Amino acid sequence: MLNQLFVLNKKNLLTISLIIAFFISIVSPINSAAEEIQSNDDDQIQQTKEEMFKGKLIKPIHFANAMLKGKYKKTYAQLSTELKDVIPYEDWKEVVNYLNEGVEGKYHLRKTMTLNGESSYRWSDSSEKKVLYIFFDKNQYVQDILPLSGEQHSDTDAIRTETYFKLPFTGQMFVSGGGANAIDNHHYGNFELNRYAYDFIIVEDEWTYEGDAKNNESYFVFGEDVIAPANGTIVVAEDGIVDNVPGELNSEQLLGNHVIIDHGNNEYSYYVHLKQGSVAVNVGDEITVGDLIGQVGNSGESTQPHLHFQVSDSPDFLNGKSIRINFTHFDDLIGGQVVEDPFPMFSFEEPTGTYPVGTETYHWIDESRAETFSDDPDAKRELMVQVWYPAEAEIGNPDHYLTQQLTEVLAQAVGGSMSHLNLIETNSYPEATVSLEQGQYPVLIFSHGMGVYRNSNTFQMEELASHGYIVVSIEHTYHALATVFPDGRTVKMPVEARPSDEDLNTFMTIWKEDASFVLDQLEQLNNGNLDDRFTGKLIMDSIGMFGHSFGGAKSFWMLEQDDRVKAAINMDGGLYGGTVPEEGVDKPFFFMTIPHSLEEWLKIAEQTGEPREEVEKRYYKVITDWENSVENGGMSLVMPYATHSSFTDMTLYGSMIRAEGEDARYNHRLINEFTLAFFDRYIKGKDEDTLQQLGEKYPEVNFKVNP
């Protein structure tokens, strides 16, 4: 039913009355059964060549209008052998006349699509109220014909779900049917029950399978995970129905294996034709975005593996009406598109250390400093600081990644909902106590990049904490994307043009003062004056600092200027805030970066409108500062297949943030291994050979200790 690939050429269409019945049935645009696609024998091919030579075949682009003109013999001659078997010539005229009923003017070709060696041509008449799909094989013989109503339903088109949905899968899929018109979406034409449904497949070089067309495993989409695109409660979970052999269908069990989720507001999402035995949920389960539902299959009224997805106003499919879906990052999904969620759900890899990870967040006010960015003349500098630490055990529920308030600000920045980031669970537990395995733990302090946030490197914080570090991340108010205080106030980063170098130098002074203040607060924390959780647990005489971008630059300057800081890592941060000594800094320092070139900087400047001469001046200063920073024993690596954001969690957010060919998790593992080895050596005093061994393990980064 939902993916019925048999149109005029199947046995249930032996009479014109059944053709009329079929006209009000529900079908799919994925073309005829796979065995038909490649079944033309030598006689058929030879016949095709002869008829083409004689000029008998009608070009596909003209076929609909040839029927409209009453060219019964010529159009009938071009039907496939199977179509002719079920529709004798004496009935063909009646079929054509039926198809021509109500057509105004002529047919206009609107769209073509080729899959599995067959092409669908899609026309609408001059009034756009009649739509016709005709499917041709590679020899231009007609395999299927599908008539649809082209009437637009502006009343229901305007109604969208109150729930916002992500895509129900990860990676890329091809939309074989979708959109609010019958040309793009074969579901749209006749009935409300699945008018706004979508069918998803995977296509490679215009084929949906490779190998044996009668084997479900040959289809690229078969077995792909289906995930919850929105929160809800499972109300139907049907499993156990055998998957069809491709080309056959099970009309007795219409939806096959399927799941229905209640999202409230009388909105029920359907996941249909799932693989037998794959359904991973039960009725009554409360699920969140990204939870596994099942896998793509070929059960029920389906002749080829695919996922059918829709939202209805009822869990009773045949008595419900479909609702047009509000997607988080798409206005709609259109038949013929390849789609991928730009910001899919993801999970953080489990840390590799032996310690569970706890986390705590503090709100600290520096009464000695005025808040220069506030309109309130009495405002003091306020900071949110998050701590990750080795825990005794995992207690309670893990922390969620971003606050709802922060996801709302992030959504404004990217132009689409990012609320799923509030649903992602980390590996950190807010209620956990500090591990008793050691009396004290070394301290590392992190700063984010300009316009980011304190937990933007959660992948790194959790890994370090699991290996016995207390990791403290400072959120630099007014320079973070948004800072949410305990009383609900949200302070956003001002939206301004790129700051001048003078402004950046001023900002760096503020960030260094923030770091010094946090170091002082940690002393108080260690003394039990602020919170007894960490009393006596912090080793305060050998601090490590690290950061990304502007935060990485701050770490360098703190290493140079604060005796409490013994080693630092700068991840791709331009060293604004002072003059870098030509001889570097006389402490362990590690600079991680990506390939940089003047050409790339100039390309970015073209988008921002920054004058070329200013870009060149800034580029050469930054490069010189970097070179000077690693003099006399400083370490460096250059990470290929990476972007500036690769040193953060953000490359997990979506492919658009990653470099071409980048494996985000590989880069994160590489960063974590080098970071851990560096601090183990220079903060814990462990084996100095590990860094060199990592250089051999990852030769592409050109790790070196500079003379």
C-alpha cells in the first residue's frame, strides 16, 4: 500500500473498473519490481532497435500528449510485454480515455527521475489539476502508469505540526517521495491519510541496490537505523512480520513492522515497513530524540526496502489524516533530494580513563572588578565555572550537554532548532563525589574560544578527568556565546563587527584577570571556604592551562606571566594580547594547529569585507608569533583534514562544520592522546617517551620539539 510498486501492469488491473479503483489507492514512485528492471531479453532489445529505426517509438517526453491525442496503436505498441499481458489492446483505448478524462489543455513535463535503470516522467496538465507519472525502462518501453490528482490543498498545506522533527535517520538518504504537491510527492495526490508522507531510500549512481535484486540485503538502505526525530511515547510497536522478497508485497499486513510515537497535541509519527526483529522499543516507552526505533526493512505492503515516515492526527492509520511536518532545519523535504540532517544527534565517546567523571558548576563574582561590558555602573564581573573531576562512582543521572537557554541562543545563530543538544547525555555525573583513590589531584584550567561556551570541549574535559585530573573551565562572560546565571539571567555576546587588534588586546587583559581570579577561587575551594566537596583535593602548586582559539592564547600568556602555571597548550589561537618573545617561553608549551595559508585568510576576508592589506599584516604577525612561541623546546603539531573548530565538540554537530575528509572522532582521539601525554609528562611527571611515541603513531601531524 505505502510502497506499492505495481501500477497498471499488475494483475489486479485486469479491468477498467479496477483501474478506477486503483486511481484512489496509495502507491509509491519507486519504480517496478527489481526483477523487471533488468529482465529485457535479447528479443525485446532487438525489437526495440528495429522499432526505433523505423521511428515507431514515441520519445518519453511526448508520450503523455500522444495518449491525449488518441494515438492508441502507437502508445500501445510501446507498452512493456507485461503490461500488454494484463491490458489487451481492445481495453487500451478505454484505459487511455479514462486517463484523459478532465485533462485541460495539454500535458507539461514537470520532472524526471531515474532509478534502477528506469526513468519516471511526471506531467501535469495546463490546469495543474491532473498529474500523470509514466515509468520507462532503458529501452523506452512503458513499465507503469500512475495517475494522480494535482489539486493543491492550501487549507491543509498551511497547517504544520506543533512538534519540530529532526530526520529519522543519520547520514544521507534520498527522498523518493515528499513535498506539498503531486509532482514531487506521489502520496499527495488523493487522500489525506498520507498526503504529507515521505519515503526514504539510499541511492548510489541512480541505483538502490547492488547485486541480487531479489535479496533485501542487496539494497543499500536495508538495515539502516531508524531513530526518533522528536520526544514522545511509544503507542504502537509491531514486530515479527517477515520481510518481503523484493518485487512481492504483503497486502494483508499493510504497514508491516512499524512503530507509532505519540508526541502530544494529537500528533503521531509513523515509521513503517521496518525490518523483522529490528524494533527496539516497546509500548509505553518514553523516548527522546536520537533513540533507536528499529531498522529499515521491506515488510507489509512494500516491494522494495525503504522507510515510510509521516505524522498523523491519529494512531489509527486508516482513519487518520496526515499533518505537514515542521522540520528543525528544513522547510520541507522534496522528492528527488538527497538529505542529511545538518545537525544530527550524536553521543560522546566514553572516556578511556579508569575514573568515573563527576561535574559541578559554580557562579563566582569578583567583587574587586567592575563589569565594563554592563550598562549597570554597579555591576561586578561574574563568571560561570564548570569543573570535571575523578569521581568515586556514577551516581544519579548524567549531565545533559547544553542548557535549554543556550540551545535557544545557538539556534538564533545557526537559523534552526538546536534543542536536541539539551537532550544529549554526557558521561559526567553532577551528584558524584570526588574519588577517594588519591588524596589530591592535579588541576588543569581551560578557556573556550571567542563566542563559544565553557563546555565546548566536553570530549576533552571528560577524558582528562577520567585520567585523574580536576579540569576547570571558565566561561568568559560577554565573550561566550551566552552565559546563563543561576537566577535565569542570560548574557549574550554582543553582535559587532570583528574587533580591532586593540580591542582584542583589551579583551585578553580581561581574560587573564578572569583566569587569575579563578586560580584564587580554587585556592579558596581547596581550603573548604566555598564548597567542602573539593577540600584538600586540589594540587595548586603545579597548574596546567589549555584552551582553544582566544582561550589558547590566554593559556600562553598565563604560562608566561603566572608562576602557578607550569605547562600550557594553545589550540590554534592567535596570540593577541602582547609581544611574543623571540626566544619563546621558558616552560613546557605545546602549540596545536591546522594548515594555514594567506590565500585562505584572504578568502575569508572577501566575505567579511576586511581590507587585503590588513589581512596580510595580521596573517604574518600571527604566523611569526606562533613560530616564536615554540622556540627553545616548544612543541607543535599540524592536524590535517581539520578546521579551526576541530579542536572543539562542534565537529560532532554536523558535517558542514567539518573539513572535507575529516573524521571528527579520530581528530578528537588524537587531540586527547597528545593532551594527556603532555600534561602527564609536565604536570604529573610521567614517562617522557609517550609524546615521541604518539608522534610515530600519528606521522601525519608532524609532531616535533622545536630547537
